[in-house]
Amino acid sequence: MAGPAYMLWIANSWKEGWYKLSEEERKEIMKKCGEATKKFGGERLCSCKTPAGRPAFGIVKYPDMDSLEKSMAAHQEFDWPDKYIDVEHIAGIDF
């Protein structure tokens, strides 16, 4: 698919695996997330906190859908998000 692709993420809660990590391990995972996003041209447009009890959310822009899919596969190589966070991803292109 041609043109930029966007991914909306909605984070509901951290999973048990996240709480088992040390602070240093958490920082390393978040660093890997940023690197996997940037490696495939991802640009974080926003990350939003919400009132207590509501999910956080954000939007990431990629050059195209192929780049977005490659980035998501790279995240899975270190178990993000499956092991650490309950998150929903919605991907699409502008119309």
C-alpha cells in the first residue's frame, strides 16, 4: 500500500512480566521499542496519558504499511507487547 501508514495503540494495563523486570530491564525494553520503531521509519506523533483508570494511547506514523509491519515484527522479537503489556493496535492508511 502506498503512502504513510498510521498505528494507533491503546494500552490498557501492564502484565505480570513487566512487574518482574528490574527498573534497568524496563528501560532497556523501552529503548528497544524506540529503536525498533525508528529502524523502520516510525515517528511517534503523540503518546497520551489519560485520567486514572483509562487506557493511555498514542499514534505512530510510518512511511508505508510494509514498514509498519516490519516494525511490529521487530518488537515481537523481544516479546513486546505480548509478555509485558495489554495493548490493542489499529493500523491503517490515510484516505
